[in-house]
Amino acid sequence: MQTNTVINGDCLEVLRAMPDACVHAVVTDPPYGLSKEPDMREVLRHWLDGDDYKHKGSGFMGRSWDSFVPGPKIWEEVMRVLKPGGHIFSFSGTRTYDLMVTAMRIAGAEVRDKIDVHCDFSSYISYMYGSGFPKSLSVSKALDKKNDDEAKKWEGYGTALKPASEPIAVFSKGEDTEPPQSPDGTEFYYTAKTPKKERNAGCEDLYWCDGTPIDKPTYETMLAENESHKGDKEFKAHKLAQGNVHPTIKPLKLCRYLVKMVMPPERGLIIDPFCGSGSILCAAVLEGHDYIGIDIEESSCQIARARVLHHSGEELESTELPKRKIPKRAMPNKIAKKILRSF
Ligand SMILES: C[S@@+](CC[C@H](N)C(=O)[O-])C[C@H]1O[C@@H](n2cnc3c(N)ncnc32)[C@H](O)[C@@H]1O
């Protein structure tokens, strides 16, 4: 596997192919799992049995990849590829922070039992912004749509809070590791959401129809078709977009701050197993480090590659990581328990 690359795939599989202790830090923004409330007993049953838990329903803005937080299996792999003493920074949602941390704690305990490393929950940092989450539905407006006389009475009411902060959990691999210090000594960090110019930098030549990449001439033809059929009820308009269409981009200023905090002063390797449009990878490059990004959607990988290229100004030289010697699979917990019970 090469460094300075964005890999399209399920991070569990990609991480499995990586050698032990090859990265200095993991900074990531995984799915928050903002979907239906799970049955926690069932989730824990699966996780403690070493299974994946599959959740029904889609998450943030209807995205299926946001259905649930990553389970302990993924975090185990993350812990394995991290160098001893290294740190993991992971964004999370206010509503599901506990789930993500539980998964990581379970992964830590398992890893400690098997390969003698310790996953230690040290502290948390919070990413705050003024505009809040686009979550709450205005009750008054919803009623108004139905011409409901009640609408006036419900003015100012919403269906949910609009959280304006996303906690970042900080984990370390190794009991004696000091928690990282903020680069400028501040304890409160505020940052605005990503400006449009920053979001699209490097992505000017990316065109999309229903999330699928298309070329510029096709985009222009479809745009003209939409225009000429305006008001035609029979016509199904093409869903067109240009630039960086990822819904959960993070500000570069914040990502650079985190990278600076977690990486050694010399050049090191950082991974983001849920890289989306690549904000953390861009930050790594801008701070003079090597990176590996992974995302399950090829469209996100394309955006991430374009953004990294924009910020690095050239294709970065990559080095080959040593091949991993994959140990023979241990007997899965459930089967082992069944066999033991039969004696
Ligand atoms: C919250 S977004 C990351 C956004 C990113 N920080 C940015 O600035 O654009 C999470 C990403 O994880 C990806 N993802 C979800 N499950 C995955 C998996 N099992 N393996 C790899 N990527 C995954 C999604 O496609 C999504 O792009």
C-alpha cells in the first residue's frame, strides 16, 4: 500500500491490509449515526459478540453511510495500525457521542487483551460554530403549509435542538502517553463553518448528476434541458451539481489545528479512514505530513483527490508501506463459546 493516496473502499478492509503500527496519528470524522434511536441491548449484544451491528434507516440528510457509528471492529483495526503512543482524534455528534466512545472503548479493551495496547479515553475537544445543525423543523411553518389556523400559535417552536458543537474524542494508544496539548495553548476554540470558496477550491471541474460524475458538456446539455422544460409537469428535472458536493465538510483551519496538535514536529504519516471530501488530508499536506485517506464512496474520493492536489500544488511522492503479515484468524467468539459449551 502506498502513502499519499486516497483509497476507495470499506475502511475495515483497507485497514486490514495495512501493517501494524505504521501511522503516527488518526484524525477522522466518522459517520455520526444520526438516524433512528437504536435498541442499545441489541447493539451491545452484537458488539460484545464481535459482530457488526447493522442499523436500519438512513442518517444525516438521508445518507445511508450515516446510518450508524462505526463499531469496535473498525476501531480495533485503527488501534492496530497506530504507533504506540499515537493518538486518535474523532469527531462525533452530540446525540451519539456516547455510542462512538463505547465502540472505541470496547475496541480498546479487546486490543489490550490481545496485543497488549491500551485505549485510553483522555479528554475531549469541541468544535463549535454559530449557525447550528440544519435539523429543527419549524412547527409553525409545517402547519402553515397545510393552511392550519394553529400555525400562529406555534410560532418559534421547533422539533429539535440545533446543536452548534461537535465533540472530538481524543484517544491514545499506550497508558503512559501524555494527552496532546493545543498548539497555541488556548482552551476554547471557535471556528465558523467552511466558506464556499474553501469548499470548492480545486473542485471547479467536477460536475454531477444524481451524485454520479459527468463531464462538462453533458452537464451543460442537461442544464439547458432543465431550463427549457421549466414548468413542464411531465418532465423530471436532472439533479445537477458542480464542485464539492460532500454534505459534511470540515473547516481547514480547524483540521490544521488538530493535525498540528496530534502530529510530531518531523514529517509523519496520518490516516483518515472516513475521509469524505478530504479536509483532514488537505490539512495534513498543508502541515507537511504524508497521508492516507479512505472513503467508501468513489465520488467522495474524487473530491478529496482534487482538493489535496489543489492544496499541495503537485502530485506528492508516495512510499510503499511494508506488506502486512496477516495472522491466522482466531476462532470467532460465538463458535468458540458453542464448542466450549458442548464439553
Ligand atoms: C462525516 S463524513 C466525512 C467528511 C469529511 N470530514 C469532509 O471534510 O468531507 C464520513 C465519510 O465516511 C464515509 N464512510 C462511511 N462508512 C465508511 C466505511 N465503512 N469505510 C470508508 N468510508 C466510509 C462516507 O462515505 C463519508 O464520506
